[in-house]
Amino acid sequence: GESVGLHLPTLSVQEGDNSIINCAYSNSASDYFIWYKQESGKGPQFIIDIRSNMDKRQGQRVTVLLNKTVKHLSLQIAATQPGDSAVYFCAENRGSQGNLIFGKGTKLSVKP
Amino acid sequence: EPEVTQTPSHQVTQMGQEVILRCVPISNHLYFYWYRQILGQKVEFLVSFYNNEISEKSEIFDDQFSVERPDGSNFTLKIRSTKLEDSAMYFCASSGNRNTGELFFGEGSRLTVL
């Protein structure tokens, strides 16, 4: 069935290293793909999005890559910091009213 | 910075009771959403609301659920007769633009049904 999912449930990195979080999707019709960060006890927080007609977008310390050929989305975090520790969800905007379909989440732990 | 606020932060209720979760979206936003997250699981879409009516709803959003925007600032989710499986964190979100993925989420209301 159609779904957005994540390859790894947990990722542990050393402070200062780069992190890469991956996501697979199956619906080619989605317009936007988005990454959200959720810290413990809080709501999801928007990080970055990418439109389906792009393959790369950069933000502050983050880069999202979209490979439509293999339906793969990744989030790269440069120089990972302890404050980056959270669960990261990929999501896709499928609905006509901006409804998001979330993946299962990857927990990123940053070791000092 | 404007934010979405939700109340209560935690509600404990008995099975079969009615619950109302409240949200104040960001003031100039036009699109409103409810999502839920069962502990340790992914965030699931419930309903979207625009122009004083439901735009889209998921299979989870059955007849026990309703939403309302009773005035110009509040957006509520009502569960008429709660079930044990309704226990979850409920997130309200709002957006100024439906054509991106940038939703602004509140901190959630944790519902525990006993």
C-alpha cells in the first residue's frame, strides 16, 4: 500500500559529526516532502521541505535530498549538536488541503 | 513568535465520557488540523478544517469525533464517547498556506482514557 516510512528507527552519532536520516515513500503524486523534528514532550516542528520538482534544498545546517527515481528522501544534518537529539519524521503532503502523511520516525541521539 | 496553544495539557477521563480539546491557532492562519500520536508511534492525520467546514478527514475520524470553530480564535476537537484506544497525544496545527508542508503544531494535549 501507499506509505511513508523510515529505514532506521534509531541513529546515534558523535557531536560534530554529520547525520543522515533516510526515508522511503511510495506515492509519486505528492507535491511536497517535509522533515519534522519532535523533541520529547513537544509537538512536531517544521525543519525543511522540498517540492517534488526539486532534488536538493539546503537550509541552515540541514540539507534535504529527494531521489524520485527510487522514491527516497534524506535529511542531512551538518555538525550535529546535542540540541539536535530528537525524533525526526518525514512526511508528505498528499491532500488538497495540506494534510500530511507522516512516516514512523527516527530517533537521533547525539553523544557529547 | 506566534504559536499554537492547546489546552488542557493532560486530561484523564473515564471510558464513555465526552472530552473537548481546545486549540488557539496562529491568528492569521486559515487552515486548521488535528493530528494524534499514540505513544511511541507516528503522527496520524485526523481532520483538516478550512472556511468553517471540514476539508478532509481520515478513517480514524469517525462519528465519535467532531470539530468546531465556535469563535474567531478557538478550534476544538470533541470526542463524544471516549474509548480506551482514544488514549493518545492530540496535536492541533495551523497553516497559512495549504500548498507546502509547513504546519505549526501546538505542544499537544495528552488524553488518557481509563
